[in-house]
Amino acid sequence: MRELPEVETIRRALDKEAGGKKVKTADVAAPMSALPHHPNKKHLAGKLEGAKITSVTRRGLALLLQLDTGDVAVVQLGTGGWIVKAVPKDPVGKETLITLAFTQGGQVRINDTSGTATVSVVSADDLDAQFPELTTLGLDPVETPVSWTLFAEMLRGRKSKLKAFLTDQTVIAGLGDLYADEILFAAGLRPDRIAGSLTTQEIRRLYRSVVETLHDAIKYRGTSLDGDEFVDLYGKPGEYTDHLKVFALEKEACRRCRVPVVKVRSGSTVTYMCEQCQV
């Protein structure tokens, strides 16, 4: 799944490139499974054509293109979606779901190879009703910075394991396996520690790790792994890949202690960690 740094990377560039522009045409090639709130492709295109994108915001992992018609286009990238800036002469691949062409020239293309990305245009007043999962999201560490004391309150009494705590979207929005593993390594904490058992010093380390890891990942425009098509709006792969410490690095030497990184399975969850450095 795309995680917060990848989606925020796209949001910032898309707001800069598409904000204030009017949609001239919307070429919808997506299968109907990617258009859950529309009876047909023409219906979606009609909602987009002639509308001006006033701004691009984000709620959790959902990109929200605010339209001057009173509607909002909700783009969810799923596990394999990305958006790129293009010009008409660029070849259109089979991965392209929707091409938005602007009256001032230029295009953006919403792409997906996983079959999990979706695009919907709904009334802004109906957003919460149509997407109830967006109303239960927890803290967004990038959108709404909090103090470590408030973060400590979130941990107090929690009986869930630390990784489950970090990836619970009703607690912290936007984190998945990749950044949870990196955060826990940076904090020196095992993923199976009970969240409510941390000492004050450990809470401070975890809080600092959440903030610093996410901001660094956004600075480097997210992570692009082998076999993953994620690129930013300008077609460049995320460079945080070069800064990963444990994720997808099984058997490689830990950068702190040189003990090999291990891959641990717990049910359907896979975690990468250093058993020497994380306690």
C-alpha cells in the first residue's frame, strides 16, 4: 500500500501543478471497479470536465481534489497507484486510468497496475457519508503535529503490540509495514512490545522516530522498491529507498551492530527488524 510519505509527496506536487487549473477533458479508461461511486465512465468525466481544481488536500491516504463546483474528487492510490504529469504526445500506457487535460495545457495521468486504485467525484457535503472510513482516522503526524506528551497519552493503557499500534489507521493515519518497521528500528523498540508498557524515555524515542522518519521520507519523495512502479509527479523514483535501515533488507548487516536483519512473520504480517538493536 502507498503510505503517508508517498501520498503526501504526490499531494504537494499535484497542488502546485494542478491547483487553480480548469479541466478541459477527462479521458476515463479505468475499469468500473475503479469507479465505485459512478454508474458509468461518462458520468465521472462529466463531473470533472469544466471544473477548476481549487486545491489538493489529503485525508489519511486519500487525495482530495477540491473542485469549484462544490464537488471533490477522491483519489485513493491503493497498493500500486501513482500520478504523473504528462504532455499529449506522451504515449498512454495500459496502466493509465484517467487522463486529465487542462485548458492551460498539460495533463496529469492517474495510473495503477494493482487494480486497487479508485477515483470518485462526490459532493463535498456528502464526503463523510460516502467515505465513512475517512471519519475514523487517527492522528496525522504530518498534517497535525502533536507534542510528545499527547503522544504519550495515546499509548497509555494500550494493550496492542507496538507495530499494530502504529499501523492502526484509527490511531495514526497513513502508516503501513514499511514505515512502521523503520520507525521501530530508529526507536530501538521491538514490534511485539506492548504499547502501554513503554517507559517515558522509550515513548520520547518513539515519538521522535515517528516525526523524523516521516519528514525524512517526504523530503526524499517516498520509497520506490524493486518491482514497484511508484514515482513522483515528475516521474522520478522516491529516494528514501537509499535510507532504509531494515525494511526488505533481510540478511543484510544492521547498520548499527552488523548483526543480520531478520524477517519475522506473524500471521499475515511481515516485519523486518534487528534482534540485537531492538529491545
